[in-house]
Amino acid sequence: MPRPEVLDWLRKRFFPHMWCPGCGHGIIMHAILRALVDSGKKREETVIASGIGCSSRMPGYIDSCTIHTTHGRSLAFATGIKLANPELTIVDVMGDGDCTAIGGNHFIHACRRNIGITAVVMNNNIYGMTGGQASPTTPPGARATTAPYGAIDPPFDVCKLAQGAGATYVARATIAQPVLCEQYIKNGIANKGFSVIEIISSCHTQFGRKNNRRTPVDNLNYFKNNSVPLSRAQSMSPVDLEGKIVTGEFVKREAPEYTELYRSLVERVGGGK
Amino acid sequence: MSRVEFWQGNVSLAYGAIAAGCRFFGGYPITPSSEIAEVMAEEMPACNGRFIQMEDEIGGIAATIGGAVTGYKSMTATSGPGFSLKQENLGLAYMAEIPIVVVDVMRGGPSTGLPTSIAQQDVMQARWGTHGDHATIAYAPSSVQECYEVAIKAFNMAERFRQPVLIMSDEVLGHMREKVIVPDKETLAIVDRKKPSCSPEEFIPYRPDPEDNLPPMASFGDGYRWHITGLTHNEWGFPTNCPEEIAKKSARLMDKVNAYRDEIVEYETENVEDADVIVVAYGSVARTALSAVRHARDKGLKAGYFRPVTLWPFPDRELEPLAEKAGRLIVPELNFGQMVHEVERAVHGKAAIAQMSLVNGELFQPSEILEKIEEVAG
């Protein structure tokens, strides 16, 4: 049962939610809310932004300032909001298709700018809402409605993408590690710049049913059995790491945050007067 | 004190926007609109406003909407290809009722077309570009002075009606330099969006006030918590499949322009009272048309001039009686016929309409329109 102060963040008027029973996204929403509460955030000063997809319905259920935008574009909206009011805490929740396919450009540029937004990428390897089509994170060989013979596309590694593009906090956990999810989101919120927390989630309805993970429990067990913490992964060979989910904090570094750079610019040109 | 400047249309438009209170600009470079972004890049930081060059056109309008929901008067500017790219998020601003101003400095199309040449091929896209029914407010300025003025009007309308407002400028206007009389700031009528007067606990974000059928708008960060979505939603801003709620929301999106149509519509006329033939033209073409009409008058022909300042809503009721009286209209456009269909609709067959199309990257010559007037009048 969620704590009362966490329950306060739910927009109860809008329930019931539209996620399937057993969906992994609820675990992530709970982790986000615990992280916000424990970070001392206020609902009036917190923005939850999203694009389109199952994961992107989350802002509707959260009683803060919430914006459900167009497919893939949430980070561009969030960038405008953060630039307009840097005092706001912004958590941008995205699915794998939203983040790495249609929204890939906004994702890498938000990383590059290092703007103070926390992106929570809920990666369930599939387009769930539209009926189980392959996404850029569908593992090769996995089946989807648009990959009936198994996917042949090489997948994106969200964390490597974020690291390469300049994000200053990058971490990965699975829904089988809810405490770790919460901790990483908290660390991401505490980071002044752009943070990416990839959370491996499950869609037993669309992905699992075609890939021998029919039930929610199948998926949790799969994540438990196939996750490797970064500390252990560093001493493993690429062959041993094949098909494994490496969890941990990949990037923690300091760099100037975008809205602070902008504020300096305003001061430099005398606009603050 | 008013002052005089010698500005390009794009520069004038940018300063008009700033005078209207624009303090957020999100954009992406594109010819022939880039000077607007360049002025904003210089001026926004200098007045503690916000400027951001986004990674693409889609991001440009997305960030602009983000600025608007955070309380800023926000604008983006683009041209043909970029206007196409912005259409989806433009739709979100209609649905979510977010006030923004979008400038399209029209160039030739389709596709990359003619980046440095004038056209008027986007005027129907302005009306119907984004999918789904919505009511459009679009201005077509025809002088550098008017670029300044419509920028202020566009912001006032956007703020008042909580919706996007378009400015359909064109390449010639954008790059032409003319004298601009910059009015004294104190003389400007500036409209700011209606804010909720209730407490955050009582706030229902999309419940319209009974007196004007328009909902007040809170800003992210000012104490109110609310949900924004592009899904069709109820008064709480939450997605709905309830037919009554869908019908109510959809109708209100149309009504907020239709009900105030007379206050929004603007047009200009010259010599229409006794005219036998009226030239209906907008944007840069209207300048050529006016010159031709005056020449025709010098020659003793009873020619008149009608210029829609708002393309949408179109001044149909205003044009109809004049058209009926004159009996003949000429509609020159830099496209193969777009607003001419709206003119046909407006006059209900009460006047003969001669269409003039030019699609070669250039403006009409006054002599070409004059010849048409002579042909039609004779």
C-alpha cells in the first residue's frame, strides 16, 4: 500500500487507469511518486510531461502540473517549460518508441543541452497501445505484430545513446528492482542537468504473449534472472553479457545546465534589470 | 512618443510581437523567415525573455507551446516546409486551447519549392493544415507597417480566445524594407489571457465562464494543478469517450471564433461604392492590385479594391453586398486558385469572378491586373 503522502499525488478523479492488470508501468509510477515525495517536491511546482503511448498516459493519473503531448515530442515541450520557468521540477515519462524512434531527435538534443529535466524511459520493447508492433528496442529475434518472423533490426541501447549525446546522469534498472528504480529517479531529480533513467518494463499483453513471457510473473522472473549489476558486468566477457540487462549508474558527471547558461546570458546582456 | 524605423517586414513583425508582450520564441532556421528568429535571439535575452533554437521545426512549436503553458506570450516563425512540419503540434494547441502565434512567411511550394521567392500557396493550409475541425484566425499583412500591427493583433486574439493565431506573411513582405511608424507603447491596446479567479482546489481547467464561453487559463508554476492533453477531453481536461462531452468540447472550439466573428474579421476597401469591378487581393499582391485599381480610376474605369486582412475568418458577409453591386470581381493570387474559392462561396453567384493565377516565383505586374480590369470592365 502506498504511503499517504504518496497517495496524495494521485489524481483519483481520473481512475481507473487504462493499463492492463499486471502492467509494469504502475511499478514505475509508484517509484516516481516516492522519489518526488522523498525529494521534497511540491505538486504545484512539479511538471510531468509525456508523449503518446501506454506509458505516456501516466501524467493524467498524477495530481501535479501535467502535459500529455504529441508522439515523441514531449521533451521539446518540456524544454520550453523548463526554459520558461527553471524553478519547476520536470519529469518526462516516455516509452521506448516515443523516446528512441519518433522522438529520437528531441532525446539526443535534450541530452546535448543538459537541460534540467529527468527523463524516465519505460522500455518494454514494444508498441503496446497500438497492438504490439516492433520498436527500436525490440531484441533481434523477438516477435512482434510487425515482426512476425522475428525482428532483424539491431536495437538501440538507450543508456549508451544518452551517454554519447551528453546526459549527465544515466542509469538503468528493471521493474523487478522497485527500490533501485526509486533511488535512481531520486538521483536523477537531484542532478541539475539532464538525467535519463531507463527502466526495463514489461508488456505481457503484447510482447510477452509472443515471446514466452505470457504472465506478469514470467516477466519479473525473466528480469531477475537476466539482470547483471554494472559492477559484475565490468568483469564479464561480451559473450557472457549477450542478452543480459546491465543495471546500474552509467554516468554521473557535472556539466553546466542549460537554463543556468541561459540565465548567465541574460545577466551578461543586461536583460535581468 | 512614436518613432520612425526603416525595417524589413520580418524585423517589423518581430518588434510588433515584442510590443505585444511576446517574451518566448522557439524556432528553427528557415528561409525566408529566419530574420524573425534572429531579432528574437538578440532581443529576448535583453528583456529577460526566452529564446531557444530547437533541433527541428516540430521542436520549435513544441517549445513555444511549453512557454505558453508556463505563462509566457509565445511565438514561433517558419516558412512552407516548416509550416507543414508544425501542423501536428498546431493541432495540439487548438485542442488544448493554448495561446500561441505562428508566423508563416510564404514561399513557393510544394516541397522545398522556391525558398527565396514569393507565393501564396499556404493559405488553405492555414485553414485546414492540421487534421480535425478547428476554427482558424489568420492575418495576411500587406505592408511592413502592418506586419508590426498584425503581430500585436495576433497576440491579442490568441490571448483572448486561448488558441493559436496565424500570421500569413510572404517572402516579398518579409524581406522588403519600408518606413514603419512605431507607435508609443502607451497607446497600444494589449490583451492578456484571462486567469482563474477561484482557488486551486476549485479550479476546473476547461470549464468556460458563462459570460463568454471561454475558460480562464492557469500557468504551470502559479499554484494551480491541471492536465493538458491533445486527446478530446472534458472540462477537467481528462480524455473522454462520452458523446455529450465530445460534442460540447468540439462545438466550443468552433464557437469561440464563430461567435466573435464580427470582432475578429478585418478588411480594407478603396473605391468600392460605385465600382463596376472589384479586385479582391491580399498580402503583397494587394499592393499591386491597389496600384492597378488607382490606374484604372485615372483612366476613368470604375474599379474598386477589397483586401481581406483576416483570411480566416474570411470577410464574406462584408464582401457579398459589394460584389453584388459591382457584379464583377477579379481575384489575383500567387497560386492556382485558393482564396478564390472562398470568394465564390462568399458571393453566392451574385457576381462574375475572374481568377488570375501566377505561379512563377514573381509578383503580378500592375499592368497585368490593369489589363484584366479593362478586359472585365469593358
